Amino acid sequence: MLPLRFINARIGLRSATSYILNPQAISLPYAQLMRLDKPVGTWLLFIPGTWAITMAAYSSSAPISQTLWMLTLFGAGSLIMRGAGCTINDICDRKLDAQVERTVGRPIASGRVSIPQASTFLASQMAVGFGILYALPTDCYLLGCASLPLVFTYPLFKRFTYYPQVVLSACFTWAALLGFPAMGVWDWPVMGSLYSSCFLWCMTYDTIYAHQDKKFDVLAGIKSTALAWGDKTKPIITGLSVGQVGLLTTAGVLNGMGPGFFAAVGYASYRLAQMIYKVDLDNPEDCWMWFVNNISTGQYIWAGATVDYALRLAGFI
């Protein structure tokens, strides 16, 4: 671990001590542990599920009540399971977090939450998460449980490989697989294309996210695609985004989607190209801004699928 004087020299007023002595930080440690103050991760976990649920609802002409119920369950599940993932990550990474500017104030790294307290909190989160999974059809429940090994082991990969984003992307986009059977639809070609598209999308935006911390990650011994790809990052994520759009289009064609979906995919493609062209990978604030921008990109695609679903229910397509 780097000495406290090194951390203070790096972050000035935002030192470890300032986090510990902040009254608001003391009063909300568990909310911060599950990142309620930073909902971007919850949205990015939820969005693939919204695509899958809405596309499945479109293909089966499902009633609005069923679609809304599943969106509600997936929304709650995204909030809880993203929080559980953050708790697991912070328990495993507590020493590493103390060496990185952006994470030094996290509740466990700063000492505001102990390991036994965090473990108890994690158990409660998992209990709620299993309850939400149990509300889904049985085959959905089993498919959802299949993602848990990835959730629990992801924090370990950044120690051994420069590609922890692969494991993160595999579990973070699992809802793209889960949404179809949740609606009573099993269509593996569509599900596989959609999941693969979401996987490449997550690889792209999480690599941009990782570029925020690359200077500190080198010192702390943390590995990421940002360090592995370096100056080649933009050409690589351009290729990933081309694959993402192609697979998303394939999923739409196989599912028989209408004009709303494909118009949204076209606009999302423009937004992805703009992000890759404009992002300054050496500017942490700019990386964060473009990372967050992916929420809107995902919501546009959801909106397009919703338009098609509404048109189908109205008998227009």
C-alpha cells in the first residue's frame, strides 16, 4: 500500500483524512458502498435487460402489464445486484482502492465500514437478490444464478490479467440473456446476438472508464485493457463498436423489429462514433463524461424498441 503522505500529495484536499472526517460520508457509508450516489453503473446493468424484455414483448405481443412487471423486477435486481457486486469488489480491493485517487474514499478503504460489517451487508443484499430471482420463472432463476461465479470472481482478475473487462462484460450484460426467458420467450439466435452486442459495448465503455485510473493503476499494480491497449485503444474500440452495431442489427433482424428500433440503432451508432472520436483518454474527467454518456445511448435503443412494441400492440406492424 502506498503511504498516506503519497495519497495526500496526489489528491490535495481530497485526501483520505477528508473522506473520513466528512459528516455526510460517515452518515451514508452503506449507501456509498452500494454506490447509490453513483447510479450510472445501475443504469448500465439495467439497460441490456430493458432491450431484451422489450424485444421479447414485441415478438410475443405481450401485455403491457407483464412487460412493466418484468422491467420493475429487473430494475430492482439491477440496483441490488450492482450494489452487491460493488460490495464484493470493495472487500477484495480495499488495499488497492487506498492507492487510487478515485477510490481512496470508499467506505471500506477509508475504514468507515469494517470487513465483518461489509460481509453482513453483502449477505443481506444477496438474500434480496435471490428473492428477486425467485420471482422469475424457474428456468430464468437458474440462468440468473449461472452468472454469480462471474460476479464473485471479477475483482480477482485485475490482479492476474490485463483483461478483467472481459469478465466484467460477461456478467454485467447478463440481463440481455435473461430478459427473453423472463418474458416466456426462448430464442437463442436473438438472445446470443443481443448478448454478444452488449458484451462488446461493455468492453468499449469500461475500457474508457479504466483510462481514468491508468496512472494510479500502474503504481498499484492493477491491470486493465486501458493499460494493455494504450495508444491502440481507439482503433480497438472502434472495431468493437462496429461489431456491437452489427450484432445488435442482427438481433433486430432476427427478431423482426420495426422502424423504431433500427432508427434508434442508427442514432446510437452515431453517438458511439462521436464518443470514440472525441474522448480524451488522457483526461480522467473527459473519460468519465463519455462513460456516463453511454446511459443515454442505451436509452435511445430502448426507446426505439418501445416504439415498435407500442406500434405492434396498436396493430400498425
